[in-house]
Amino acid sequence: MNKKLKFGLLVFPGITQLDMTGPLQVFAAVPGAEVHVLWKRIEPVSTDAIITLTPTMTLADCPQLDVICVPGGFGIDDLLGDDEVLDFLRRQAEGARFVTSVCTGALVLGAAGLLRGYRATTHWNALAALPMLGAEISHERVCIDRNRITGGGVTAGIDLGLTVVAELVGRSAAEAIQLWIEYNPAPPFQAGSPDTAPPELVASTRARLEERRKRRFERVADAAARMR
Amino acid sequence: MNKKLKFGLLVFPGITQLDMTGPLQVFAAVPGAEVHVLWKRIEPVSTDAIITLTPTMTLADCPQLDVICVPGGFGIDDLLGDDEVLDFLRRQAEGARFVTSVCTGALVLGAAGLLRGYRATTHWNALAALPMLGAEISHERVCIDRNRITGGGVTAGIDLGLTVVAELVGRSAAEAIQLWIEYNPAPPFQAGSPDTAPPELVASTRARLEERRKRRFERVADAAARMR
């Protein structure tokens, strides 16, 4: 490789920070990689988990990336109609090797028109929004369709990060990072998916998230209407 | 529960950010929890992965916590002889329900004398330092010995976070968070532990980390000498 690989991860107010910090740890461990944390302005953005995150580069100053990664979180609702962000993603997607997302970040890629005709995945509670944006639902943890790589909810960002590194740099580079971050997971319970969690827990979680889900799907419908 | 649970996570220059951001996402999802990100001063600290992290409370202002969590990273070397930090941890440990660590954060707990006579775990490349600090090595992903809960390297912080929530609040609270963060991991490779990674990768990784490991073990030896 005679040229630094460039990774960029979007941050925004209301991001689920682990959607971003998981793949960030993986990308930052790629030898010689250049990694940027991107937002409109260099100012701390709020997250859903106490901390703020401070971007390292603005969208306007960002060079062409090899990998663009869009994380999720409740704050994506506002990105679905944000032309500055959607235009940035479309521009980057033209030259990027991989266009990727974690969790509900996939809906932002979708709103930019970047998943039309692609198989993709997202958080289990948002899967039904994908066809509204022209994508076909995948239930995989990480879905690769040509140069679109999308991950499931939140923690899937670590699996996604390793997958992207394997595709871009090679399997042994990904394995070296996996060993260093000791990614040998051992969840204490089997509740990580609606398919394995206790059914009453899935039902109560769906009920708790229903209002937010409804509002989000309205925003997705608006985004879909603008795509036509 | 008639009183807010208080979680505190230490940050410091040279932290491995995912050691902290993993359990942070879990703790912040506990309904009604109060979560603090702690350092000596309210100023951004560098991490090993591009971003800075900004504490939300100083050690001096921190109330008695229910859970104190010490993440790892190369920056722990300086904490091993840092009396302000070690005294803070000793004071908190007196009243905390759980004294916890992720990755090489265990060595900081050890340097504070808080693992003497306990079983504990840490990053695979630092396990041998535990007995120097009076702890017995556990090879578990998350080790519970009385009120000390220690996790393995980096990504073990997610398993640790869920384990702590299960112990403190209950299994269904932990399962609800696991479902929301879709913690249903599917590592693309089996390289997450020295036991399963390709032997030549383990050897080259050990070689690459050897200089840093030597320097660290000298600091651990100094800390052990001060404990006597």
C-alpha cells in the first residue's frame, strides 16, 4: 500500500456513541490509517450516553475517504432530511471503496439514495424502514452487498469494523486487531436478538420504543418521498 | 430502588477509549442511573483512538459511587504510581457495591491494593502482572470475586457492563439493555483470544508489544514494592 487509507466516521447530536466508538477503535488500529471523526462544525456533539464527542474534521474539509461510516442513534431522525449531510454522503460514496453504516445509520445512507437496489441491515427495530428506502432487508449481523457494508444494532459496529478491515486490508490485519481488542465475546445472557431474547422482553421493548419508532418512520416516509 | 444508582468510569490520558465507551453505553441505559466520567480536571483527555474524552466530574467532587469502573490502555502506566488516583480508588472502594475494571484497568486496582487476595482478570498480555499485585489470575472473560468484577481486554467491557447491571439491578434489566444494543456478537474470525488465534499471529503480536510490556511490568514492580 503506497497511500494512507482514509476512514471517516460521522458524528451528530443524539448519536449512540458505541455505534461509532466500536468501529473507531478498530479503524484506528489499522497501521498507518488516517481516521477522521466528522461533523458540520468542530464542536462537541451530545450523545445518548453522558459523554460528548468532538469531531476532528468538518464535512467541508474532509478529503475523499476510502471508507465512510455512518453510525446510528435517535439523532438520525434529523439527518434524514438534512441536505448538507446527505449531499456529503453522496459525494463521498462516488469515490469511496466502502460505504458503511452501523445500526440506524443505514437509514441515513438510505435517505441519501445510497442503498437503492442493495441488500442491507440495521437495528432490529428499524429493519422495516429499509424497503421504504429501496433496500432489501438482510437479517445478517453484517451485510456485504458490493461496496455497501451495513451492520446491525449498536454493538454490530465492532463486527462491521473487523469485516471492513478484512475486505480492505486483509484477513490477517483484521485478525491482529481482533486479538489486540480481545474480541472474544461472551455475552452473559442470550437476549441480544429478538430471535433469542425472552418473548415478553421483546414485546415490552417494542412497546417502549413504539412512539419513537412511529415518529422515525414518518421521517423515513418523508425521505422516501423526496427520493422519487 | 428508592435511590439513584451511581456509576463512575475513570478516564485518563492514553486510555483505550472502547474500554470505557462499551460499559458506559450499558450503564447509561440503566433506567434512572447517574453516570459520571471522572478525571482530575474537567478537560479533554487524549485516547489511543483519535478522539478525546471529556470528563463530566472531577475526582474531588465525585460522590460515593455504587460502581467504580477503571478502564485500561497504555496510559495506565502513569496511574500505577499516581497517589491522587490510587487514593481516590481506595476511598471509593470502601463504600462501593462493586469495584470493577476492564482490560489493564485491573492493574490500577491492583496498584491501589484493591485486588490483594482476589481472583481477577485483565488483557491477555497483562495477566502475568496480576500476581505481582497480590491477585490470583482468572482466565474468565469476566471474573466475579465477591464485589470485585474484572473484565478481559477492551471489548470485554461490554460483557462486564452487562454482568455488573445483572448483579446490581437484576437479570431482566441487563437483558433489556442487551436487546437494545443488539449484543448478539458474530466475530468474523476466531482470533479474539491467544487460545484461538493463529499461533504465528499470537507470536508476532507478543513480539510487537514486548517493549511496552517490559516497561509496564517495571512500573507494576514499582507499584508492588510500594504496597509492601
